[in-house]
Amino acid sequence: MPPQRFAWEGGRRGVAQYIGTFCVLLPLVTGCATVDQQAGFSDVHAAVVARSGKRIVWNRDTALDAQVGEEVQTLLHGTLTADAAIQVALLNNRELQAMYADLGVAQADLVQAGLLRNPVFDGIIRFPVSGGPAELELSAALGFLDLFYLPLRQRVAATQFEEVKLQVTAAVLDFAGTVQTAFYRHQANEQRLELLQSIAHALATSWEVAQRLQAAGNITELDLAQERAEAEAAKVQVRAAEAAVRQSREHLNTLMGLWGLDTAWQSDGRLPDVPAHPLPINELETQALRQSLDLASARQRVVVAGEQLGVTRATALVPEVSLGAAGERRDGRWEVGPLVEFPIPLFDQGQARLGRALAELRRAQQEYYALGVRIRATARALRERVQDAQDRALYYRDILLPLRERIVSETQLQYNAMQRGVFDLLRAREQQIQTAVAYIDTLRDYWLARADLGLLLSGRVPSTEGSRLRLPQTRGTNGQH
């Protein structure tokens, strides 16, 4: 909105008096406005600790940074767990550190919204063509209605600042969830590689036995070729599993912000078993709605849209007013009188701006309700997903794996009694290991579902966007209507 003008036009003495009065009153109106770059971070830190149990630190080149570095090294030198990996990433990831600057941007917008526009000073000297003394006109313009619109702009900026804090908190929790799922995938890859190596070793042994049997004339060339094909295929699977382990490890290095010697960390290469006491999932929808940062952010957007609508209504018909005095020198005498200027709302009565603000408010309201429905549906889907993965993992652990172990034991007894051949025993062991691989995949699915459910209960709807941070989408106020 163009600045409202408070104009004074007159001679040197009148302008000097006006400028003197203005300089006295201006500090009282504007106050001492400064930008605190760390404003809002304490609120974000408290929310992250309360919802995830992890802490965050904003790297500001202070003595605290050295302490954080020592803590990271301590965590890396031990056996890395999922919780330790999350804490390292939250303390050491540079993308996360860069995102905290959005708090400073939002704080700057809040300060800007509380500032009056700078006054404009004009000076004009006229030299008469026919000769005579030169005429001098001086004026200073200051936004007059800004004094009344300032609280409105400040309320809008304050609500936007609160929204940014919610968004930054949400992005941190998203990032923690991404690290957790990446760590579980890496553990599953390591455990899967271990079992595939066992399968490859068993098939290599079978191939060696087959060579000796074929040399003795006890099996055909076809049987020998089949044994070798299975042994070679197992080698390919092992190579693929090794590549998967390296890729998942580098993915974790990226998330944790590690390079050089710090990448030599060691983790527990086995996924945790299904807990004896499953995660309570009663009243899951209610808990998800109560904890949802997405819903709180959407609610804040409704508040912002409402404040914007209030500002638009206040400035719809009369966006600017100029009050002051005008002076003109004629025939060596000064003529001074009051000055009033304001636009006549004949064509633009603010209906377009008002309609836009009202539409944005309605959109924010509908998005809020739609998000509530989505959170409820996500909660129900995650509950079923966790339950399904838990049931399958327990079925493998309690039924299929013991059956395979029993089959191997019985086959071993029959082999010792010369009722089964060596290939039967090797096949039984191979099938046992393959069942264990399937169990690992199911156990991985369970922990990934648990991680998504934990993210939902911490206040975020799980995302499938991968490792990149979901940065806040902010709108600068800059004192604009």
C-alpha cells in the first residue's frame, strides 16, 4: 500500500520547526528495534526435546560448538544405535543448521512490521525567468495512517513468526524420523548380508561336494551344472547385498554430516527383536490429533489469514490520507493553510483485495479440516501396518524359524543314518537361512512402521520424500498489506 503522507510545505522557519519536532517524536514512536537472530530457537529446542527426547544446538561459532563436537565424537566411538545416530545427525547436519536461519528471517520480518516507513524529505528551488528572488520550498512526508495500521501489521507478522517456529520444529522431527528409518534399513542390510554370505558358503560347499561326487560318477553333468549355477547366483546376491550396505552406510554418513575418519563408525549389525510389550496404540487418532504440529501449523495459517483479512478491511476504502499544511509565497508574503488529501473510492473500493483475503481465509479453513481427516486416516493405516508387520514377524520367529530348525535337525539325523544325502542336508540349511532372510525383511518392515508411528505421535505425518529436509515455506511480511 503506498505510504500515507503527512506533508508540510512552507518556509525555512516553519520547516525547521517541523523537522525539530519530528526528530523529537520519531524515537518515541519507533523505539529501539533490533533483530535477534536466535529468536524463537529456544521454543523450537523445547518442543523437539519434549516430542523426541533429543536436543538440538544452533552452531554460532561459540565455545558451546566445541562441546557439541566432543559429544559427537563420543557417540561415534561407541557402538552406534538408532538413538545415537539421530542425536549425531541433529547436532552435526549442516542442512539442519542452515534451516535455523529461517527463524532469523521471520524475526526480521516481525521487526520490519513494527517499523514506520522512513520519512521523505524534498527541497525545491525555483528561479523566476523574469528575474527576482529565488523561491524555496521544503517538505517532509511521513506515513500518517501507519501509526494506526502498525498494530495490525505487527499481529500478522507475529502469527507468521509462530507459524515459522512450528514449521522449523516439524522439519527437525521429520529429519529425525528420516535418520531413524535410514538406520533401521542399514541394520537390515547388514544382517541380510550376513545371512546371504552363509547361504553362499553353503552353496559353495554343495558345489565342492558335487564336484567330488561327479568325479566318482555318482551324479550327472546336469546335476553338477545346477549346483554350480546356484552357487554362482548366490555370489551375485552377496555382491548386491554388499553394495546395499555401502549405499545405506553412505546415506547415513550424509544425514549425520560425517566425512573422513568419522565415517569409520560401527553399529550393531542386527535389528532389535519385536518387543515383548508392543507399543500401545489405544486412542491413536486422538493422540495424533492432539500432538499434531501439522494441525497446529494449519491452525496458525487460519489465524494469519484472519489477521490479513482484518488489515484488508481496515484499509479497503481509505488506503492513504495526507494531513498537514501548505505554504506559498506571493508578492513577498507567505500564505499558509491546512492541507488534506485522500483518494476518492470511486473505482477501486478495495473489493478485489477484500475478496482475495476472504478466499484465502476460507482456503486455510478447509485445508485445516482436510488435514484433520488425513491425520485420522494415517493413524488408522499406521495402526494396521504396525499390527500386520508385528504379526508376520512373530509368525516367522515363533513358527517358521523353529520349523526350519527342526527340519535341519531331522535331516541331520537321517543323514547320519545314511537315509538322506548330503545335498538334502545342504538344502535344508539353505532353506533355513532363506527363511531367516525373510524374517529380517519382515522385522525391518516392523521397525520402519514403528518409526513412522512414533513420528506421527510426535506430531508429524510421515512422508515418503526421502532424506531431504522439508524446509519451512515462509512469507515475508516486510510491513506490506
